[in-house]
Amino acid sequence: MEDKYNQLHLERYSKQLANLLCDRHFASHDTLNGPQLISFTAVKQVNLFVIKELLLKWHHEMANLRSPYFDYEHEEVKEALVNFMNVLSRKILMKRNAFEPLLQKAIYDTFLVALAPATTFEEKFLRIQEEITLPKLQENLKYIDIDKPLFAGFIDTLSPSSRDREYILSRFKLYANANQQQRTPLSDLVAQFNALLPISEQEATGQAPPTAAIPLPKATPAAPIQEKDIVAPMHAAQREASAPTVRPAVMFKQDEEEDEAEETGGHVRPTLNDNFRKAASSSVADAHSNRKIDSLKNSISINQRFSFINELFDGDNLTYYQTIQTLDGFTDAQSAKQFISHTLTPKYDWSKKQDHVNKLLRLVERKFA
């Protein structure tokens, strides 16, 4: 069952909190980089939704690279675009005017996960892709923290032939109603946000006026490692561009495809268009995955980094950076691999996370190739 909520109150609160958090961060920083983005707030779901929104903006940006005057289907062009996008994805740099709207929407959408899971499922899983497949639905789980077992459990009930949006959405509503015990209580989410800016359950559901007193939020910690390369700010006109007919490359998703190649070698929110088709051919991805890299730090993209932090280091951003720095300090592949196998694997219990460990090992092999 969908809980009642007050869209106006939630939007007002989201705007206030985004404004306060940005005031604190940008008082001492001119920009926001990738490491700072991953851990910007203490509410993990907010950070994940910001990353997802950035992914959507990226797809809109790439639509403007296409031109009727050049051959974008040529293999050399595809490979160049893949390389360009993966490098740029590791050099996130946003000014406040670009970041604050993303943060505001992420805060609002985080409340909807607890208050309106069907609305969340429709926007975050169904609206963002042209073709619905089980792998694509499962891929979106990486951006879900609150009630992840609920969404994952439902996707597991679908068959590969389930492609109709309305049918899937109606089934999800039935599933969510039958599994209320898997939903996070609103009180738990409110408690997380109260550490940043006071809000009550009554305010979230529209049963009370907004709280007047607004204390300063906690300071955002500086990134463990400052990223120096700068990405030109995204232009407003480009954000609304339609997606390309054929996708030359994909930022976060392409990184996941690279990872796979490496293993072998009323409350309706605005629609977020993500109409793109299949990326560059597997032969291009294979060739790219075998290329030597100079350092792990500079070769792990934002999506891959995010995956490692969450899956291998239980969300501990600092431990991840210290580990990568240690691995970069080894002089040969064998020593680095032994450190992973004999020190990191037992310490963090990676025995059931072999896919992610293999991806890390493959990167080590490429560094010392």
C-alpha cells in the first residue's frame, strides 16, 4: 500500500536541505568532485540517487556529440568515444548551480522510496530505459539502498518474457502490498534526515506544518583524494536533448560492460528519458579491456569505484582509497594479488563476492601488464 504524503511539504523540505548542505560545502569548496559526491550526505540513498541523476544527464549530454556529417558507426570512432567517456566519468567536477538541483531531487526521491515504492519503481526502473530486460532491471538495483530486498525480490519473480511496463508495474504493486514487512518504517528514514535538518513523520505525510527552526547541517567531509581534471559544466540546453538513435558509449553502464569484458579477458515526477540502444561492439570492449593502465586510482571509473566501495568495503569510502593506494604502491602483479588474496579477502570476507574480486584482480593485471 502506498502511504499518503504531501508533495509540497516534501519539495519544500528537499529544497531547504539541499540549500543548507550546499551552503556548507561550497563555503569552503568551489566545486564538488567524484569522491565527495559518493559520500556527500550521511543518507546513503540520497548519494546514490544523485549519481543516478548524473548518469541520466550524461546520456543527454552524449546525444549532442552525434552529427550528420561524421561516421559515428566507424569502429575507431566508437572506440574513441568509449575511451573519452570512461576518462571523463572519472573526472566529475560540478559547481553549485549544476549540483544543487540534482541533490534536491535526490532528497525528495529518497522519501518516496519509503512512502511510495511503486512510484519509485516506475521512475527508477521502468521509465529510464527503452527496452525492459531482467539484466537492466537488476542493474538499477545498484542505486537502491532503502528497501533493496523488496525491489530485488520482486525482480526475481519476473520471467525473461516480462516486457510490458503496465503489467510489471501492476505486479509490483501487488508484490509490495503482500510484503509490507520488507518496507523501511518512515520513522527510520525520518531519523536519518533529522540529523541533517529536522522533519517529522507528520510533516512528511502532510499532517503537520513544516518545522520552523533550521539548524546548520553537519559539514561535508573533504574527499580523500582531490580530483584535479576538470569537466566542462553541463549546459542546460543539452540536458533536455533526446537520446541518440545509436548509443556511441555509456558512462556508468559502459563501465559495467567493461567489467564483464575484463572478467573474460498526482505524485508523478518529470519523466527522465534514457532512450539509447546497444553500445559499441564487444570486440571494441575486449580490445579496450586488455589495454595497460598506469594506475588503479586513475583507471577506475566512478561507477566501478562506487561498486567496489559498496560491495567490497561495505560503503567505507576511506578504506577503499587507502586500499587502492596500497595496491598502486606494489611493484609487481604477484605481490599485489597476494595482498588481495591473503590479506584483503579474509579481512573483508570476500569469499562470496568473487565477481567483484575478479574485476579488481583484472585491473591489477592490466596495471602490471
